[in-house]
Amino acid sequence: MLTRVRQILIGAPLPSARLLHERLSKIQALAVFSSDALSSVAYATEEILLVLVTAGTAALVLSTPISLAIAGLLAIVATSYYQTIHGYPSGGGAYIVAYDNLGVLPGLTAAAALLIDYVLTVAVSITAGVAAFTSAFPVLQPYRVELCLLAIILIAWANLRGVRESGTLFAIPTYGFVSVFLALIATGLIRLATGSLTPVAGAAQPGTEGGAQILLLFLVLRAFASGCTALTGVEAISNGIPAFRKPEAKNAGRTLVVMAVLLGTMFLGISFLARALGIVPVEQETVVSQIGRQVFGSGLPYVTLQVATTLILVLAANTSFADFPRLSAILASDRYLPRQLTNLGDRLVFANGIIALALLASALVIVFGGQTHRLIPLYAVGVFISFTLSQAGMVRHWRKDRGPGWRWKAAVNGLGAVATGVVLVVIAAAKFIHGAWIVILLIPTLVWILQQVKRHYVTVAQQLSLEGKTPEVWTGLSSRRRHKVVVPISGVHRGTLDALRFARSLSRDVTAVVVDVEPQVTARVRDKWPVWGQKVPLVVLESPYRSTIGPLLDYLRATDQREPERGLAVVVLPEFVSARWWHELLHNQTARLLKRALVYHRGETDENRVVIDVPYHLVR
């Protein structure tokens, strides 16, 4: 029943051979990886104006030079990441670049900053999308949090169905938003040029004298820091290169250029219209909504704009759902996060990472009441830390590589590192007391957690290591026993040896079985088996859908049918026992799942199947 329900919700399982066919075209990839960056134009200008208006509406004139400065920074960052894509064509996320070139601690810092930023991206995008929706339909204002949670569930569900399927699903809203937004800017500029569009009455009046006096440099820096949220998501394409169709790096680079041009055009366009129309931010209605009413009126074009804005802001969270699970899987493969995050789900996506992100973002939305302005101060700090570390790492990369044009490439990335580093300092200082201190404190805390997870896995590997052990010579059993004994294994370690030794004491007929879920792990088992296998036959079971339990049960069923007259069917399960309770959370619990499945799975013969645990206890 549960299997049927799961297949109805997320689709039938896909075989591993389909992985290459699940790659994204450039059109799909722009929707998947650029929705976060493109959607930021819906609120970045508003965040600038919200800060400037505290000094009086006369200060809003500064929004133009601030927007131009942010657009220039976008050009620098996009050019730097274009080089990162070609420097790391297998996937040049900030974690990999910083880890390879600057060391473990900078790499983990970049990873922690990105993980936090991805969670914030989901929360900010969803709450901003709901804010745009409730601007058009104020009656729904009291249900902001519920609408946010519903949106997170829907996006998580779409991603659980598969990368290519979610790319196709999100392409229409993304390109619809770009089209209607460009139409808004073009219509607004034409109407301004022809004189058929005038500023909001009384909106651009000078501020009070006191207000003008308190307009200090720090206020401008705060506005600049808030507007830099427009750059969040620019790094997503370089993180997701493996998801592109071949040639991956070339397609990713072209997609990045298109994204940067669209983002710069829309951001500058909406900032210019806001200034020209004298728009002042208000709590009940977004800046984009006010501009839309002025340019389009309150008819169908305006409603289309608000619906498109709502959809792109909600779907902007998809960028995080594409990158957070992938980064988590990389960290888990390096043993800095629980191994379960490396598992590909039925639809060839990192399902555990998707679910984890949905839960974390939902908690954030609840804590901050679904209000974008309360979340924005936490935003962008993490992404600019990753920007700076990534670009600094690329400078080191080019200096070590010393290929053609390495000096020019290093200079470009060096400029990116300096620019984003300066902006990072500005953002941290300007937003510190408004909430940025939470992220600044959380990043080293998460780095410490990552290190503790790694330390645990290293300790486990040392205790299970075969180093210092001598292979045992099997001399046979003195008595005959009819029982068929099967030993499922996931690797060759001390726990495996104990299980094999016990199995041989039960019967002569012992077979070890490994399910080929991870080909690299299976290859290592094959290599070690002639030395450590104690002359027990090894059977490798294929698993095109990456299931461990299914192929094993099929093998046992086939064995029952082939040898109906033999004795008890015995399964000996090697299982290591962690020293501390929380260590259990860092392992797949495959042995426990197998034990539960085998206990409730009756054999083909009249004999009950016997399941025996052989624990191997780890020490602290």
C-alpha cells in the first residue's frame, strides 16, 4: 500500500541507467538554477528603498547610484563564476574550490555558509512570493504562514519527482515571469517617454529637515547591503554543472551569461521605474505591485504580473532544492554529513536532502512568522562568504595551474574576491544588529558540527580497519550440517570477519552476498575478498533501482525454490554497534532495515527463516 501511494505521488522508480538521460537542457537549467537570482528583482529594489526612506523620501534619489553599483558588482561576480565553471567543469561549488585550494577549514566555512544560505533562500523566496500574492488578495494576509508551508510542500514534492521533471514544470512560470517583467519595464519606459505616465502624487516630496540631517554614510551602506540580495543565487549554476547535458561546462557557462544579462536588465529597469514614479515602500503593498498598478492599471495585465511574481518567488526556492541536496551529498561522501544524504531516491534525486531542506525552511518560516523583512537581515551574509572564498580559491587554482592566460584569469577572480570581500564586510557591519549576528554565529557552529561528524566516521573506519589483522585459513568443518547460511555484507571490515567466522561454525554451505548499490564499494569488496573472504563464495546482486532489500529477498526466494529439501534458511547479519546514541543518526541503519524485512518475510519452504545478528561493538 505504501509503495503504491509513493509511486502515485512521486512516480515509478527509475533505473540507475537513466541517470544520464535526466540531465537538463539550457532552457530547463535556466529555470531550475536561475529562478532564485531572477526572482530577487521582485524585492531587492524594495529593500533599498525601505532603508533610504527612513531618512525621508528625498533620500530615495540615492537608489539610482546604489542600483548601478550593485549591477557593476553583478558583472564582476558573474564573470568570476564563468571562469569557475571552466576551471572546475565537474562542478565548482564554493566548497570544492575552497577545500581544494585553501584548505579544510575555508572549505567547510564555505559549505556551512552555503547550506545556511540555501535554507534562507527557500524561506525568503517563499515569504516574498506569498507577500506578492496577498498584496493582490489582502483577505489572505492572516494566512501567510500556512500559505508558505503549503508552497514549500509543493516544491519539495515536485523535486522528489525528479530533476528533469521539475525543470519542465518550472520552466513555464520562470519564462512567464521574465516576459511579463520585461513587458512592465518596456511599457513603463515608453509611457514615461511619451508623457502618459506621471509620478505618484505627493510620493516624491522632500523629507523633513531632521530626516535629511540623519542621512549618513552608514544608511547608504545599509541600503547597498540590503540591495545585494539581488546577487543571491548567482553561484547556483557553477554548483550544478553535473546536471547539465554535455558539454556540461559550455552549456553552464552560456546559461550563466544569459542569467546575468536578464538579472541586470530587470533589476536596473525596476529600480529606474521606482525612482521615476516616486514609489515609496508601504507595508500593505510591494513596490513591484505599486509600479504595476501605475503602468498597467488594475486590469488583467496587473493581475498577470502579480501572479507571475508570486510564482517565480515561490519557485525561486527550487534553486535551493536543486543545490542543497547536491552539496549535502558531496559533504556526506566526504564524511562531513550523515551518509544517508548520498542516497539517490527512486527518481534519481537526493531525496533525503530535499526532505531535510523542506523541514528546515518550514521551521524558519514558522519562527519568523512568514515575514520577508524579518528574514532579509539574515540573508546574503552566507552567500558573500562563499563568493569570497570561492574566488580566492580560484586565484590559487590558476596560480597552481599556470595554463594559457592564467595571469588574466587570476586577475579576474582576484577582483571578484576583493569586491565580494569588501561587500561582505559592509553587509556584516550594516546588518549585524538587525540579525546578521545570528548567521555569523551559526556558521562556525555548523563548521564544528561538520568536523565532529567527520571525526566520528574516521573513528569508525579505524576501528573497522583490517590493518594489523591476519587472514584466517579455513580448514573445513568436522561435522556435516544441512543449513544454508547467507551473509549479507556491505563491505569488508572487522565486523564482516566476525560474521563470516560465526557463519562457518554453523554450516559448510555459507554464501556471502553484496548488493551492487554503489559500484565503487562493490569493486573494493571484490578486490579484498580473495584475501579476507575465508574461502566463502561471494555473490554480487545487481540493483538497477538502488534497493538493498529487494534484490536480497529475491535471491533468498530463488534459493528456497532451488533447494527445497535443505535445512533451516539462516541469514547472518553483521552489524556494528555505535558507542553513543547520536552516532546512530549518522549511519544508514541498513542492517536494522534488513532484519525487519527478513523477520516479516517468510521463506518459500515450510521452515521459518532464522535471522542472527553478529554485533561488533565500537568504542568511544
